[in-house]
Amino acid sequence: MLAKGVAGLRGDGCVYELSRSRPKLSTPSSLRAGDYVKVRLWLPDESSDILIELAEIQWIKDHWIKVELLVISPAAARRLKRFVESQGQLSQAKHTVSDQILIRA
């Protein structure tokens, strides 16, 4: 879930290992910088998620994970951009959505 009113894109989340037949809750320590992951985001006050098809782990520290968004559909990018704009986080000079998210897991 992305947080409202914070600088940049930040949120709280969970790490699931999906390579098994049944998804299993995991910890950030199971990830490494450079790993590729999928990310599902929920925006406050919305019921449907945003799927980030491909993201790369930039770093992990304690329970914080920084991911870089690599592949996102145009529709998902528009929703994310609207959220960022509604939070007053998109500068006039920058017309794209932030490509990184900080997640507390």
C-alpha cells in the first residue's frame, strides 16, 4: 500500500515467494540487490492493484527495500502518475512517474 503525503513513492508491503506451487510469505533477507521481482501496488482509497511486471531490487537495509520500476503497462503508469500528482510530488519539469519505490516489508 502506497502512503499518502510522503516524499517520493513509499509504502508498506510484504514479500511473497511465488516460485513454489503455493505462495509463501518471506522476509526481505531472502532478496538480494540485483534480483528481479514483480510488484503489486495498492493506492489508498482504491480497490484494484497496479501490477509492475518487472522491477529490480536496488538495495535492502533492515526492513526497507528500494526497487526500480523497469516494466509497467501504460495504463498502470497513468494511474501511478495521477497518484503522484495528487500528492503534489510531480515537479513541472518532470513529466514522468518516479521510477523507484521505497517499501517497508
